[in-house]
Amino acid sequence: MAHWADEKERGGGYWQLKLMLTLRRALGRRLCAALMRPVVLVFYLTAPRARSASIDFLTRAAAAVEPPRPEPSSRESYRHFVSFGEALLDKVDAWSSLIRVGQLVSEDDDLDELVDALRSKSGATLLCSHLGNAELLRALASLEVGGQIEGFSFTSIVEFSGTAKFNRLIAEIDPRSMGELVPASDIGPDTMIALKERVDSGGLVVIAGDRVAAANRDKVIALDFFGDRARFPYGPFLLADLLESPVYFMSALRERDLDWRSPYIFHILRARSPSGGDRRGRDARIAALAAEYASSLEREALEHPYQWYNFFDFWEKGGSCER
């Protein structure tokens, strides 16, 4: 069965990405975005699996609203790819300190509760996704918020498969960034102890809950998602339970999907499902948390379909979805 991590890293080699960064700094965002369009077009034309995944998702999203929207065309799929390219530029901007925290607009949700907890040295686990630009939030939080809350730490569990070129570029932009990342493949007893200590001392641990890690392809949870059973990773929800801390769902979504000048809306929602507790009840807690996460992700994806950046067969048709 195909897995997203088996896809060759696309969107240009290291030097092409480096050139894009140089042009961004020299020419400004507007002109750089215009120059990026041919790069996106090449990506679109040479990535049939990604195009198919884009059409599949946009079709599901169009059918899930009332009244249903027309089936998406190739033009709509290309616009989806353009949105992805803009998100990459936003990530580079964030690590280059060209985007500031003030450019994020906060919703009236559970953000204040989380900030108050961090100031009182109570940590949390954040479950993000590849909808919107959660990595942008990680960059801004680690570079700016850390200076405002004494002792604050922001640790991300990341899957490095398929993103080596982009990771290399980010490491050059800000060498401090790599020290805040923990490869998903390195998670073991010692790592868990260190992560637990960080949360207990008032830090944040962040992990995406929408991609199955390359090293744990069989550890999945089958959940209803856009009218079908989709494979979600088991590990992030197990991690949240083991850390025994409050769990929040985090996202940063452009207010208008296809307008790069539109502000990002910062969403932070406290999970209502319990985490931590007796080992005998762990499977039930994990199942409840995963289902709540998938439901929240589906609601946001319906509102912002062009900011869905999982360009692979998310439902993996024909494969087993049972853990």
C-alpha cells in the first residue's frame, strides 16, 4: 500500500528553495509570490498522485456541505496547489522573522485559558494537523512567545520523512529551530520521560494527529472522516494520554483561503475527552480523543478546503483501516 512518506520530496531541490528565499528577501512578498506560480505549475503538472488526491478531497468537501457545491475542476485543483505554495512562503517568512505574532488574529476560544495555564507553569499537549499552517505557529511561539513567559518551552514531534530539503533550509534560517524538534522515529522511554518533564514544568508538546508515521504504518485508528473510513495515527493520541496533561487542538487558518494578504486566524480549542488515568481505560480514552480530533478537523476543513495540505490518498482505498 502506498504511504505518504514514500513520495519523493517535491516542489524543487534545496537550491531552488534557497533561491526562492533569496528572491523573497530581495523582491518582497508580492513579486516573489508571482514568480512562485511557474514553480507551482510544474509541481501540479508533474505530480499525478497529488493532483488525484487534491481532486478527491475537494470533491468530498464539496459534497459534504448543504447545498452541495459543484464538483471541482482542474482549475480548482490548481488553485489548491497555489494555496500550498503560499503556505510554504509563509513558513519561510515566519522563520525569517518577516511575520510577527501580531499578524495572527485570535478567535474567542480557549487561548486565554492556555496562556494562563502556561504562566502558572502548567503545560499542555497540542494536537495540530496539515490543515492551515500550524508550523507557522510553532515558529512564532518558539521565537517570540518564549520571551514573554518565563521557562516556556515549545517542543514539536515531527516526521522528517519527505521534507529533508525544507528542513535543511529552515535550519539555516534559524539554527535554534532544530533543537526544538524531536523526530517521531526517536520516541522511546527516555524521550517520553523528557517530554513528560517538559510538560510538567509548564511547556508545550506539539504533534500532528493526521499523518501516520513512516515507522508505525500499522498503528492506526479507523475514523469516520468526510463520509468514509480514514486512517489516523495511533501514536499522537497515545502520547497525549501518557503525558497526562490538558489537550488542545491547534490550527492557524487564513481567513480567506486564496488571498495571501488575508490574516491568519489562530484557533485553540480544549479537548473535552479525558486524557491520562488508569491503564485499563486507555484504549477507550484514546478512541474518544481521536474521534473528537477528527470531528474538529473535518469542521475546519469544510470551512477552508483549499488549506488542506495532505496531497496523498488520505483514505488509502483498498487498505485495511483496523488497528
